Amino acid sequence: MSSVLAPLDSGLHSVNLFFDPDALSSLFNRPVRASHLRWKPGTSAVARLHDGDGVRWLAMYSADASVKLEKSSRRALTQNLELERFALDDGVLASGPITLDPRLYGVLRPFRRAALDSLSSGVRVLKYNPLRRVVFSIATGPTAGIAPGSTAGIAPGSITGTGRCLVGRASAARHAMTRNMLSKLAEGGVPLLVPLEPPLLPAGLPFGKHLEYLPWYGSGDLGTVPPAKAQPPARTAGGALALLHRQAPIHQAHTWRAPAGRLRSLVKENVELMPENRDRLERVQRQLECLLRRPGLAGVIHGDFSADQILVDGKDVRLIDFERCTYGAAASDLGSFAAVEALEVRQADRRSVLALPRTAALLDGYGSGPDTVNESEVLTWTAFYLLNRLREPFRACSPSWRQQMDARLAMIEEVLW
């Protein structure tokens, strides 16, 4: 096994397995790899396991915390579901299908009961965040059928048939943005998708406070559009974002959230992983603290804006995933978008980051003037969101996460100075 993470967690040293695909595959006796890691030092590590064409949840617990797997073990026996479990020197490792997810098990129970057979529906997993949420497409037309090998509908597979398609989302926690809140934004002209009311859903489709469904829209997200063809929808998205920023707050909890606290947390988290770069990170913190104190345009913001949050149908768009929608600096959404595109090209600085194809078109569509944002603000927030994503190679369980994080830190410095 690679020793690259030997000093990472002295209390749960087996977490190194998540960063060693060969060792992990040897344990499971088939090719697998981990990603999307959430780690609690000395106690637990939860990740997504990529297994052939599908995904499962993967969890490691210390010996003291291993009791958390007992309920899943009992459920696996009673529901005839497969739970793989391995004893480790310092704890236990387990993996199971999405339907056995410890936090989503209750949310998905209606699907197991209905089996979806009477709906003549095909289901395919689109996104899966273990112990948090699963997003899936569901074909509801008369010619659709359950994908071969699926487990009560919620399992990776292929949609068959040509019927109507919906997108469902099952979440362990209640949705922060309610249907009424999204409806108010839509009434203000913001192009987005509002969850469907139960009467509009196919008969028998499970529904609840942790389940919602959206109509299928477009042909993909902006991130999948080739750069040469992305400018028109990116400009449209810029105009849509400007319109969002002009909306009145839609919830009394949408008060200004100063970024200073989050900035301190980000630096602390990354120093834990990169102690050798403490000085560089603290220098970044001081610079950003100074720059983020400057006044700027505030409004209702998306909170996690990037190309994959924009669905595209030709030149038209719909904004999605408003879970982090709040009241804040308008330039933060633009900086978030620019940061993600900069990470895609893996090289950007103050001179080039805002000239990247999608970002430049977004800014063009957003507009300019005394009542909008300026380039300096966007650059500051770009650096902030690059810092916010600095840990991504670690969370992706990349064997070379240290080198990748160092390269990202250098990018932050290039944008700031």
C-alpha cells in the first residue's frame, strides 16, 4: 500500500485504503475506487465507491464507532440486500447499495414497497452523495421499463423506452429551499425549475418531505457544452444570474453572511492537511480578509454557482440546485463560476481567469455599470472559491492529492498577486 498518507490519521490509519485503488480493489476482489470522501479523524470515513458501472456507499469506522453499522447489518438481512463487511486492524470497513444507505434507507422505503413495477418506469442514478442525497432520472411514459439489474428502481442502469422523464431527488435532510421559495423566484422571472406538485406526478410515485421531482429539461448542463458552442447559453445564464441578484430576499433567514468565518475555517482545514504550507495559507487569508471587507453589490445569490448548475436547451437555460441560496455578495456567484472553470483548465492567473470562454460570456451576459460588480471583486471571490475547493483532490481520494493541492494553492496565489 502507498505510504503517502501514513501520517494523516494515527487513530484510523486504515483510511489510507481510500487513496489506494489497488489495495482497495484487492480487498474487494474486483476493480473499485473511492471518491467524495468525508473524514472525521480518528473516528470515521465515508465515501462513494465506484464499482463497475454503478456506485455504492463505503464507510470505515474505528473499533469504538463500529456499532454504527449494526443497524445496516440487520436491514441487509431482513431485506435480502448485500452488505460487504471487512474487519480491519483498527476498525471495520463496509459497503452496500444505495437502498441500504444508512441515512437514506427510510427515505427510499416507499420505492422498495412500491417496487415501481406498476409505474412501468425506468430509473437511473445521476448523482449520489453517500448519507446525504441521491438524484435519479425516472422515465414515466407507457413504453418505459425498469432497467435490468436495478434494485427496487434505485440502482444504476439504463433508461429504456421513450416516455416522459422526470428527475427525482431523495435527501436525508429536508430541502432548505421550498417549492414556494423557488416559485417566488420564478415569478420574478428567474429561469429555474420548480418541484412538481403531487397532483402532477404519475399515480403511485412515492412522495414526501424528503423527496421531490422536477421536469427533465434540455440536453445537459453548461459544463458539458464544448467551449466553442458555450458562449450563447453562458451569456443567457449571465443575464439570469443578474436577475436573481435583483430579487427581494425570499426568506427571513436570508440575512447577510459575512465570509470571514468561513475563510478562517477553510484555512484551518487546509493547514491540517498541508502543515508545510501554513505560511502560504495564512498569507492568502490575510489578503482575502482585506479584500473582502470592501463594499460591493449585495443580493439574493445562488451560493454554489458553476457551469454544472445551469441546464441548457440551445440558447435557453434553467438554473438549478438552490440549496445554498442566501443573501450575500453578488460577485461571489461570478467568482464561484470562474473558479470552477479555472480548475478545469488547471492554469489561470489574474490576467487570464476572467477571459476563460464560459466565464467571459457569463460576465458579458451579466452586464456592467455602476450598479453591478467590477473585475476586482470577481477576482477576489474567484480566489476565495479556489480556496473553498482546495481540498477537492483529497475528497476525490486522489493518490496524488498533496501535489494537486499544492498546484491549486499556487493558482490562488497567481490570482491574488
